[in-house]
Amino acid sequence: MSTLALRRHGAGDTADLLDALTEVWAEAHTGHDDVARAGFTPEALRRQITGHARHEGFVLVAAYAEGRIVGFGYGFICTPLYWFGEQLLPSIAPEARRTDSLAGICELAVRTGWQGQGIGSGLHRELLEALRTRWVSLLAMPGDTPARRLYDRLGYRYAGPYRTGPDGPVLDLLLLRTPF
């Protein structure tokens, strides 16, 4: 394996990185028909990153090897009401529901040929270090997928079903108490 470097980026860097991030995401999700059926597309990812980069506390971490991005993850600091929504908030554990220290991790993707080498775990660790909140949460496709197995190994616990909109897919909302 070549030398891997993790670099933090802020909101101002996203426009220059969008093409590479979209390429990584598309490769990481090749063959995942459930993702496409749920309406998650490279174009939607571009809009999502651009919108999320407007949030205060936005952090993007990219893994670089062989002169290119081989993985990335990003998130931002937010309120429980913003992240969980009014419908789900009452079912969230009280300490997470009332916290003033929460971040949402929105994406974690690694190119297919680079998966299984600890890059996802490294990106996650660097995101937690950059965000430094007591709680982090993310959404995952339901089922026994490699991503879900990673999140389970990282210590995430299922917090409930989460629908992205009235007609959107039902995702698994996962929650992690961090060491911070």
C-alpha cells in the first residue's frame, strides 16, 4: 500500500474538491442498487455537500494516496432538533436529545480498491478529532452492509428509523457517544 495522508479541509475548499469527491462516492457505491433506488446520486451528493458546507463547524477529511483522493468523510456541528427532526427527537436518548455538543457525519466513502484497509476508520477518527463533540450521528442504509459493519465496530448504536422526507427512503439513524 502506498503512503496515505489524511488532510482536513474547510467549507472554502469544497468547490475545488467536488469533482474528486463525487468520483470517489460513485465508485464506492458502484453495484449498490439500494443506494440508487433510494435516490442517492452523484448529482444529489454535489448539492448536499454544497449545502452542508454552509454550516458553521463544517469539516471535510480526505485520504490521499498516489496523488489522488481515495476516500473522504465530512460532517458539521448541529443541534439535536436540526439533526433528528421533531418527529424522531422524542425517541432519542435524553442525554443526546438535550446535548449542546452534537455533530452529524454526512458521508464516509472509500474507493472500492482501497476498502478494507482501515481508511474508513482513519477518516472517522480524524473527523471526530476535528469536530470534538460529545455525540455524533449518521444515517446508514438498513441491512448488513460493509458500511454498517464498520459503524457497528466504531461503536454506533441504532437510534431509530429516519425518513429523509415524506416520500424518501427509511434509513437507520445511528448514534455514538464520543470520548470528548
